[in-house]
Amino acid sequence: MTRVGSFLIWIFSGLVLILAALALFLVLFDWNLLKPTINERVSEALDRPFAIEGDLSVAWRREPETNGWRSWVPWPHIAAEQMVLGNPDWAEGDTFVSLERVELRLAPLPLLAKTVSIPRIDVQGPNANLQRLADGRDNWTFDLGSEDSEPEEPAPWVLDIGTIGFDQGQIRIDDAISKLQLDLQVDPLGEPIAFSDIMGKQEQSDTAAPQDYAFAWRAEGRYQGQAVQGEGKIGGLLALQDASLPFPLEADIRAGSTRIRLAGTLTDPQNLGALDLNLRLSGTSLGNLYPLTGVALPDSPPYSTDGRLSAELQAAEGATYRYRDFNGRIGDSNIHGDLTYVSGQPRPKLSGSVVSNQLLFSDLAPLIGADSNTEKEARGSDTRQPADKVLPVEEFRTERWRTMDADVRVQGKRIVHSEQLPITDLDAHVLLDDGRLRLAPLKFGMAGGELQADIQLDGANAPLRGQAQLRARHFKLKQLAPDFAPMQTSLGELNGDADLSGRGNSVAALLGSADGEVRLVVNDGTVSRGLMEIAGLNVGNYVMGKLFGDEEVRINCAVADLALKDGLMSTPLFVLDTENALIGIDGTVNFASEELDLDINPDSKGMRIISLRSPLYVRGTFKEPRPGVHAGPLALRGAGMLALGSLTPAAALLALIAPSGEQANQCGEFLQQMRAE
């Protein structure tokens, strides 16, 4: 054998011995000896305590999935037990994240190309404790160096992670900013569930198809002071790193009396790109959504809605949410519409339209606190209407009005109500700007005519200041009393105006402090005790019986010019001209105390004799009015009131007189007679 051959043999033998020694070292080496160094370096890099408290081991195995000569190259299988990452000093508790065991396998050959390839990581027993204080500090943000330092060159190494799998995980969240305390448990599904199995077949889009649902979750805790519990499904972890792959979400959440069910996708999860969800909401009151969503909706009867929620979470004007083509019910009323909520500056804004094809008038009662105490309790209101009060005392939630703006149109195409109040339709434009709520216009179709209102409530002031201008035109008397046959031949109308202002945070407070005036004109009608019974007016029934017995009485004209000062309504002019008598009403109505103090004085015409020549009175409260007969003749507070020459009707009353059709309008002649005498 030549010297060269011998040299080569020695070189080859040496390499074999070195490799054998290296292999023997790798197999026999106690990797736990490296734990102190690893713990120290990681703790220093993260500025947090880090420790591998359990065993650290490396096993070398061939990978059967590789082909050719590569299948002979052993791969390191690394396992670490009881890994713990600590909290910053200010956080409660010592542990931020703990893992019972982590296993991974590393492909050795890609290391030659400066690629760390880890086809799979398996995590057992993950447990995380997430905390955020009211000052914004959180324990999931790491200080990895000063932002002012010079940027380093990009690392030449590439990290390539394949599948991440874990068993049951526990997450505890305590967020003082959002007022969320939650215990969350995440479990891998036995078998992935296809997105289409939950969402159904979706229309083809330019984006990639959503991945399958991979994990189930359950949660329980409190949010904004309300008990919260929920469950659902989410996609796998790797989709969180792929902005182009829609991340599937599914949830069924209960918060207090509110239930939220959603299913859809989140795009670019790491940067909260966009949402596309089927969303169903239900609960005892729309007002209860405010603590959960920040959207200031009015109180309502029980509701349910179903629609499509899309969101552009990184829109330039602010996160934009669109609840499109939703359908549902509020109380017994159906609703349909589109709403957009933009979380911008200086305040978020809600805009859109809501339409009800069949609206029950009673479902509007919670808007002003006029629903029953049982209904108030069901929707979570702490206010109870006193048994002796009629005007709603529940206060408006003006503190919410300044948290957002609004521009929403609400329409009720068909109003369902008792026959005593034949409202046909509703059209309202709701404007909210920095705590100032305006309904302009607010229109009701009623009895063949229209009630128009411009209502302004300034919630930016304490107490609230309110103004209301109302205009009633062409209310047909026969439609106001459709079940009263004698009225069906009437061509008469009711017209009126009101201009009121007040202060206070409830309907009772606003009317109890109101200033302003109310003017009404009614021409060509018929009244009787039967009409009062149909209308449910017991006091009117009593008065009509005392004045006219059971007869039907024709009203030529009725005019009222009423004045309000600090909630006390007086009657400068309140006269009914009937075929039998001229009837004057004098006195006060106190809206602050809800007390009545009215006198009714009839004056017979010519030889026509009515049932009663003595004056009547109505005392008591709105809740329990007490009518009666004065013992003797009454000197009215407005002396000589029934002498028409002493009455000076406001010029505005003349503007309310409109032709009633084929018959002449007798109110015009009646008011002119007052002015002339």
C-alpha cells in the first residue's frame, strides 16, 4: 500500500472516529447542563424571568417522510418540560405563560442555507395570564430594545414553522381598560370542521377560501360589569400569520340579557384587517347593547335581529362597521334596514335607515319611559313609575348621548294601534350631535291628516333642555271616532299648533317645567256619552251626561288658546259652541303636580233647555280625576267669560281654520263674532 493510500485511510478513519465521537457525544450528552445558560440568555433578552424547570432532552431519529439519501440523516427531536415565563414587576402573580411540555423536530440540512425549519411544534398544557392596567401597561408587550437605537441589519436566518398543535389550553384575561375579566378554555377539535359546514355554501370571491375550524373555546367572566359566558370555534394558529387567509370565527355569547351569535371570518388577524360575519342579536332592550358595543341605542321592548356585519377595521376615517340588510323584530313590530357605525373623531357616528312595515305604537313606549313597571324590570331599568303618576318619570340617558353622533331615518309604514287613535304611518329623522338630540322632522299620519313635530333635546346641558313645535292639520273627526256612527256624516276637522319648552331629564320633568302655548280648533262634530265611552274617557262621560243626558250634541265649533308657565297651564280661551249651549272651560292644569282644577260653565241658547244649568268642576289628579257639580251658580275666574264680546281670540287661531269640505266652516264665523262684539 502506498503512503498516499495509507494517509487517506488514516484521514478517513479519523473522520469516522470524529463523527462517531460527535454522535456518541450528542446521544450521551446531558442537555440539562445547558439549561442555566439558556434560562439566563432568554431572561436577559425578554427582560423577564424565564426558566426550563423540567427535563431538556434531544433525541436523534430518522425521518421516514424524507426520501432518498436524506432519509439516512437523523433529525434532532427537542423536548423541554415545565417552561415558565414570568410577569413584569407590576403585574399580579409571578407567571405570564407556562407550558407543561414542548416538543419540536428540527430539519438539519436547511441549516446549511441559513433556514431554521421546524415542520411541527407540539405544546402541552399551555396556560396564559394576560393583564392590562388602566394606565395602558400590559404584560404581553416585551421591551426588546430602544426604538431610538440604530436599526440592525436584517438577520440572514429564516424561520420556517409548519404545524403547531396543542392540547387543552387555559387563558385568563384581566383588562382594566375594557373592564373585561375572562377565563377562556381552548380545546383542539377531534377532527377539523369545514367552514362550509357551519356557514353553508358561500359565493366565490377573489380572496382565498377560509380554513377549517380547528379549535373549540368556552369562556366565562364579566364584561363592563355584566356576567358573560360564551362558546364557539376558531381556525388554526398558522392562519393567524397569513394575512391573505381568512380566519374563521364562530361564537354564541350571552352578556346579561343580551345574546350575540356570529359566524364568519376575520382577515389579517394580526393587524385586525376586516370582518365578514353573519350576526344575530337578541335581548330584552336595545339600550342594553351600550355597555357591550358603545353604540347608544334607545330602550326598547325585547328584540331580535339577523343580518350581515362587515367591517373595515383599519379604515382611514376609523374602524367602519356595516350591518347590512338586517331583519328582525322589536316587540311585536318588524324591522328592516342598513346601519353604518364609524368609530372616528371627534365621536363615533351611526347612520342609516330603519323601516318597519308593521309598527305597534305600544313598542315606542320605552323610548320615553312610558312602558309598564313589569316591562321596565324586564329590560333592566332601575326606575319604577309611581302608582299615582301618569307622566313618565324615567330619565333619559343623556350621559350616553355625548359618546356618539347619529343620522338615522326611521319609518313606520303601517302603525297598529287601538281604534281610538288612528295613526297610520311614521317618518322620523333622528339627529344626534354632541349630546343634542333632534327629531326633525317627526311626522305621524293620523285620521286622514298629519302631525308634524320638530323636537330638540339638548342633553349637553344639565338638566336637559327641550323644545317642541307641533303642527296638527286636517285630522278628520269621523276618522278620530270611526266606531261612532253619528260622526261618520261629519265633515269636520281638528287643527292645532303647540310651541313648548322645558327643562328636565324626563317627560314628567319637561312638562312639569314647560313654558309655551297650545292652540286647537275643532269644527263640525258630534259628541255624546256614547262617544266618551268609546274613547274610554270616564270624566268626559260624566260631563256629557250631566250637560246633555244621553243626547247626541252637535258641536259647531270648539276653540282653545292655552298658555303654559312653569308647567301650569291656564285657559285664556277654551269655548265650545254647540247647538244647545255655549260652554266655557276655565281653570288650570298643573303638569308638575299632575293636578286638575277646571270649571265647566254651560250657557243655554234661547229656549233650548239642557240637562244642567249649574256649573261643573273637575278636580283631582291625572290618575284619579274627580268631576262634580257646583252647589250653586259660579262666578267664573274670567268674569263674563261667556259674553263673546269679552273674548279676544288670538290671531293664530284664525290661521287654524281650514275649509271642511262641502259645508261652511262655522269656526270662522264664530271667531269673527268674538272679535266683532
